[in-house]
Amino acid sequence: MKLAKRMSRIAVEGAFEVLARARALEAQGRHIIHLEIGEPDFPTPRHIVEAGKKALDEGWTHYGPTLGLPELREAIAAYICRTRGIQLGPERVSVVPGGKPIIFFPMLALLEPGDEVIYPNPGFPVYESMINFLGATPVPIPLVEDRGFSFDLDLLARKLSPKTKMLILNSPHNPTGGVIPAEDIHAIAGLVRDRDLIVLSDEIYTRIYFDEPPLSIATLPGMLDKTIILDGFSKTYAMTGWRLGYGVMPVWLVDAVNKLMVNSNSCTASFTQRAGIAALNGPQNEVDHMVAEFRRRRDAFCAGLNTLPGFRCPIPGGAFYAYPNITGTGMTSTAFADALLQEAGVACLSGTAFGEYGEGYLRFSVANSLENLMAAIQRIREFLHA
């Protein structure tokens, strides 16, 4: 037996590969500072954990509705109305196990071979992987440093074509931490509003911003019925292992996602959904504390990176990553990241783990203690002077 040809078009996520290599070094007795994996290092807030435990005790351990518990869908709709300032109902909500299904399922439902998908590069690697897997045509838009890692709007206008079926936005952005300015979001809406395409707006980091709040394109006139909002609980509530995400989309697409859920997962775990209700409806002070701590770490770590020879690190507006330019070191991104892990014991990701236009950059997660972040700066400094 051979694998189907389409399996050659699907990629893995670099962060988990580097994590495995780092764990192997730790098993040999090495001390590794983990700045590669993109998950908050904070515990899930206690009231959310207690809600999950209570749900288990109450027997929320069986099948639930494929699209999600009605109470959670209603809570998500209310949360979107509250945080985005738009009005919509639970009929637009699909609950899924994690955020990635809201990339995979809508693409699977919408894309035919030859359809074009415009997406940010560097960007979350699953975008390009899924486009290729489905036989559609990836159309990358380079995110350049001098635009704050936002789209070049002139280039976007040129790349749009009758074959464009989907446009992917991600703000705040992984890996750069860039936040698309509100005026750019308005301009993008103007470019696509009258086109036969849909926008996948990845807003998984929407609560983690430090300056200008991100604007959802779904809030603009004529865009709600042309937009899929991807959001979830992993980043905002430090619930990566709970596997709980959702999409907000036109009702006709919810029906398609429902069919794909039935044929794959049946439903999302009921007890995690009960915890999700507590997350959305409960106190938000721990989210605010986490974001404030990420800001403190961002400021200190980026300042430290900017003292290193050959480094230039823009200050990210959101998420929990630093994305320094390392072209001044004369090393490629992959060679530098590999050497840092092997020789300095600092695990990070090459910019090229996020696409070809990530060359010349590294991605560090600041989801680690300030002490470890400063120790990483010192290790990198010693590596550069070795």
C-alpha cells in the first residue's frame, strides 16, 4: 500500500517538531529554554477548571449536539456581539475541537482545485498546508517589516482575480505579532466587498493586544455574510489542551461544517463546552492579568534582542511573540535556529517555518518567565560572541 498522493501536499507544524527535538536534548541532560511553542504558560483560570470538574461530576460525558451545546453557542454569540460590536445569533456559531477545524472544514467545504486563496506569508503554516492539500492554488502576500507586517494593499489589489475564492486575514498575527491597522481593514473590505469570495478572519489572538485594538472585518458594512471568524479558548483562557474552538459564519456554511463534523468528530467534548461557558460568562480579570504580563515580557525581551549584534526587533502590537530580523548576523533563519538549540539551549522557530517570506527572521514565544527570557538573551549573546 502507498499513501494517497494528496498526503504529499500536507505539511506538519514546525513548532511541534522543534519541541520534540528540544525534549530529546533534555532527555540527554541538557537545559533548554523553551521559546518555540505558542501557548500561554499560565494555568487555566480556576473558575473554568472548576466548571469542567463540575460538568464531569454532573455527567456531561456523553455525546452532545454536533454544532455545540445550545448554551455555549448562545454564550459565544453574545461574546462576539460584546467584543466586536455586531449583532448576530447562535445560528451562525459552530463549536469544534480546537481552532484548526475552522481552517480545515470551511476550506474543505468551499475550495475546488484551481481556486485561489490569498493568505499572509509568513503566516500560520496550516493555511498553506490546507490550501495545497485540497488542490487549490496558494497566493501568498508577503508581510514586510516596514509596513508593520500588514498587507501591501496595492499588491493585494493586483493579486485578486476571478479565481480568488478566499482571503485569509490574521490579526493579531502569528508569527510577527503585527496588528492590521483599522484603516487597512477598511481598505481590504472595500477591495473584496463586491467580489464572490469569503474572508477567513483568524482572530484567535484578538484579546491579546497592547496598543491599537484589532478590528474585525466582519464588523464593516456588507462583510458579516462574507466572513468566517475563527476564535477559541486556547490563547485567551490558557486552554490549549482543552481543545475548544469555534467559528462564526454564514448559516449556509454552518450547515456544511455540521456535515463535516458529523463525519469526523461527531461532536466536541461536552464537559469542555461547559467549561467554555464559564470562561465566556465568568470574570475576565485573569485574562487582563495575562495580557499585562505578556506586555511586560514583550517590552523587556524585545529591548534585550535589540542589544544583540545583527538583531533588529520591531515591537509587536499583539499576540505573544517576538519576531526579530537577524539578517545582520549573516546566518540563514534555519541555520541560526538550529544552532541556537544545539549550542545555546534556546528553542525558537525559524521564520521560514511560517513560509518562504520568513527568511531572515526568528520567532520567539514570550510565554515563559521573565527570568528565562532574560537568560535566553544572555545565551544568545554568548553564542554570537563565541
